[in-house]
Amino acid sequence: MSAPTNAPVAFLPEDPYDDAHLTDPYPLFTRMRDAGPAVWLERYEVHAFTRFEQCRQILTDHETFLSGAGVGPRNYHQEPPWKPAGILDSDPPVHTPLRTAMTGVISPRTVRTLRTAFHAYAEQLVDELLDKREFDAVTEMAELFPIEVFGNAVGIPREGRAENLLPHGAMNFSAFGPEDARYAEYFAAGEHTTEWVMDNCARKNLTPDGLGAKIWEYADQGVITGDEATRLVRALLSAGLDTTVLALGNTMKCLSADPAQWALLHADPKLTRFAVDEALRHESPFQSFFRTTARAVDFHGVRLPEDTKIALFTGAANRDPRRFGDDADTYRIERDASGHLAFGFGIHQCVGQPISRLELDVLISELARRVKTVEPAGEPVPFLHNTLRGWKHLPLRITPA
């Protein structure tokens, strides 16, 4: 496929998914935004959208910009999907009962009931971190917390969580980006986890009082099928685990890089939700994914043919100065970051975000209350992934309040 000759877009020969740009994507994102409403990625032969307004419009118009043809570059209308469709890669009417079940389970009342258990483990974990004073904020904090509290909330067996859930999520989310060598590596590393995850999302292995069992109640009512229930439990795990791990690490990276920001938060831990929202905006765990046009459309002067893939770089949109001001590249917890696209938007907005937000609020606010200072204790190691952004290792040093 060649670029439409009438498309008023800049041609971009650079690869947004190479190591250098995944390590530091923001200079490229600035150039992409400044080039116009869209750019043409020559390597992938696809229009890419990086500005906030255009990305938000695409996400809210699910009838024109489809998810059911896959949220990665593979077009399910032309190639077979690598797995059965789930809540993220389906459109109404298939999507509707799946979302009905998920939103019914993740109700405000349900989320409120989780706070006590989440807070108890947050207190325990912060006790351990204060004893250490120096620790890896990823492997000794960001990964441990969701695996424990959210795994318990869903009701999956404890044995095997750490070994299976994280590589499984990295594999799944790799399908949201190009099928290159990095994609192949994550699939090879996660392939062995599929049987464990699917088996432990089945009703027989879930605790009777967990969120997973509540999803299965919708299968009993005939709203969804048994196969859909299993896949929804798997999607639920991803919604409250993978991006939460990354968001915790990213938030701590932002706060530890600027002592003044931590001082503000320590002085008033009620600012935690603003600190978290700003981190989600500033270092979005989800950086990019794809949609497919349902029809030929002229979109902000760009002619998009029917059944054509487009790329959305929400990590770029969340730093668009047209929406967040001239200092959009700066982390500032007093900013109003509401409306960011880190959880998506429209009918495919992450239904698990209330639980993810609860996890982030409980742990970060506990740290803010009990920790006077946070500073780097070594060089962080980036987590390079075609879709996700975060850290593999983040050495920190803390002092108690």
C-alpha cells in the first residue's frame, strides 16, 4: 500500500519502535505533532496521529474507527487473529455484553470494598521498604503490590502468579504493536504462560467471593458465554495488573526525579490522585495502538480509505501543548491532568481503571505519608516494549518521615 497522493501529511522515515525512540520517544513525538494532524510512517505504511484532539476524536468515534479488526497492525478482516476476540478488540454488538459484565463487576461499591485489604498490604509493604531504605521500586514494589492485592481480589491461585502474569501481559500487549523481533521475543517469553492463565481464569480455580467469580455469574445469567467469561477474567487481570505495575514505577520515577514535587506530596498526601493522574499523562503506560477505518473518511484533511489501519500515539497526545500547555513535557502534580488518554476514551476506555486508580492511590499515599524524601539510588533500566512504557529496574533511596 502506498501513501494517498492527496494526503497533506509529512513523510516520516524514522521508526518510532526502535530502541532509541522507545527509550526516549518524546523528541520524535514533538516532531510528529508539529508536522500536522497526521504523519505517514514510511516503514509501516500507515497514518499516525499524535495530537490530543485527533486521538480523542478517533477513540470516541467507535463506529468509524473500529477495534474489531484488531488493535494492532494486523487487520483481522484480512488476516486471522492470533486469539479469539475479547473486550478490547471487538465492536458492538459483540462488545456490548462483555462491557456490561465487566462494568457490572467493577462497580463503585465493589471498588470501595477493596480498599481495606489494599491498604493493609500497602502498610506492610511500606514497612518493608522503610527497613531497606534502598530498593528497586519496580521488582520490590510496583510488581509486588498488584500481584498480591489484585490477584487476591480477582480470586486466582497465589502460586504461579509472578511467574506467569507479567510475561503473559507483556506478550498480549505486544500484539498492539508491529510484529517485529521485539514482538517475537515477548511472544516466545510468554507463550508458556497461556495454559496457566486460562486454566486459572476458569471457574473451578477461582475463589467463590472474588471478582472473577462475579464475572462468571454473568455467564450463569446468559449475558456472556463460558468461553467469554474465561477471557474476561483474563482481561480483568490485565486491566488491574500490567498497566498498574508500569504506572506505579512511572509515578515513582517522576516523583524521585524532582525533590520539590515529592515535598509537595509529602506535605499533603491528599494530592496523591493529582500526582498519579499527572504521571499517567506525563509517562503513559500505554503509548500506542491501532484502529481500522469502517468506511472511507476525510479526517482533518487526511483522506483515509475504507478498511485501513491507523496508528494512535496516545503517549504523544498526552504531552500535546495544545491541550496541556507549553510546559506539557514537565511533570507537575498541581496541573489539572484530567481528561488525559492514558486509559483510552469512549466505549473502549479501560473498565478496570477504578481498581488501578485505587491501587495507585493507596500505595502512593501511604508512601507520601511516611516517607520524607525519595531520590535515585542508581541508574534506572527502561522496559522496552512496542506498546507499553515503563521501567525494568528503578533503584531508589528513601528516608522516613
